[in-house]
Amino acid sequence: MQIFLQNYSLKTDVAESAEKGIELASTTKYDLIFLDIVLPEMNGYKACKLLKLAPTSFNTPVVMLTGKSSTFNKLRGVMAGCDQYLTKPVNGSRLLSVLKKYIPVLKKNKNILRRK
């Protein structure tokens, strides 16, 4: 995912755990947060709830990007506060449409997504 986003000149930070991701989001303003469900120590549902309660990230869109594709898991994602739910492997054009929806510079300039 990081390589995919960097191919489109998007700056990324990567957290190896939900706790680290929440810590990063408490000190950095992000346009978009991708979050898996299966994470060490804290699952993505709980992390999403905490991100949506935090003053620095409550307005930041959260996209669940996970291998869990059941209706139950999608519903849990919505209940946790996620803005979009994508299942792996994610279709490239679907991912680009989500990026365009949430990242301000991409909303303004449709041509920015051309690869270098």
C-alpha cells in the first residue's frame, strides 16, 4: 500500500500497530487513514473508534482495508466509524476513486494521479 501511494506522489506514514497509528494521528494531521482489522494487541475496530473520538483525528476519514469480507465485519466497521470499507485484494481503480474522494489535492486536480 505504501509503495502504491508513493507511486502517486502521496506522502505516507506507516504504523506497525494500532497504538503507533493512534500516536501518529495524535501529532500529525492526515487527509486519510487506512486501517486493517487484524492488528497486534488492538483490533482495527477499536482503533477506529479511538481515532474517531480523538480531537486531532475525529474528522479524518478512516478506510478499513482488510481481508475480512463478511457482511458482519463490514457492519462492525461502519459501527466503529469507518468511512469506507475495502477488502483485499483491492481493485486499483476502486482504490483510486477512494483516494480522489478524500484527498484534497486529488479532488482539485484529476490529472495528478498519472504515474511518473
